Amino acid sequence: MVNMKTKYKLLAAIVIFILSIMTLRFDGWFGIGAVVTFPLIILWWIDLGRELRKAHAKNKPKYFLGLVMGVPQALLGMVCIAMGLGIIGWVIYNSFWETMPQYSGSFLQVGAGPGLVMTGIAFVYDAFKKDDS
């Protein structure tokens, strides 16, 4: 059975996000609700999709809904992979071929590139697997 709390948390976060965006014209402070709930929507969306894939492997409609909910997670993972490879490629190009005027680092400036690639691979892998075992 899917955890009912996750569904209600996701629904509440979506409602607060929409209301925050709608009330921004009255006062800018209402934007705090959108800033806080946007990452929560992403996290609870991933959790609910994982729960649907895990708990309802035999129930085809709910399992399919879990797979559909994994698509945005896989897209996020592919964006992370692309950004990480872009950072790594930029550093390698500037270190070994031609140093661009905008580049002020060295080969050790790879930074978050490998971390983004590994996180993206984990997101894509986790987006469609059935259970955590």
C-alpha cells in the first residue's frame, strides 16, 4: 500500500506552491512559499513514484503510474549528467587544448562535474527500478 502521508504532502506542497505564485502580485513575501515548496515537490514526487513502483508491482495501473512519475526524475538525472559532462569537457578543453579568456582555473578545477554525473546516473537508475532491494 502506498503511504498516504506522501500523497497528502505532495498535494499540499503543490497547492501551497500554486497559491504562493498566485498571491505574489499582492506582496513579494508570498514567494517564500514557492521557494520552499518547489524542492519539496521534487523530493515527494520522487518518493511517491518509488512507492508506487515498489508496492504495486502486481497492480498494473498503479505500477504504470509509478513509471510515469519516474520520467521527470529521469529527465532531471539526464540534465545532471549533461551539466557534469559539460563542466568536465570545459575543464579538459581549457587544460589541454586552448585556454579561453573566460577560464581562470587549472585541471584541478573540475569541481562538481563528476559529482553531477554520478548523481545523474543514480537518478536515472532509480527512476524505473521496482524496489530498493
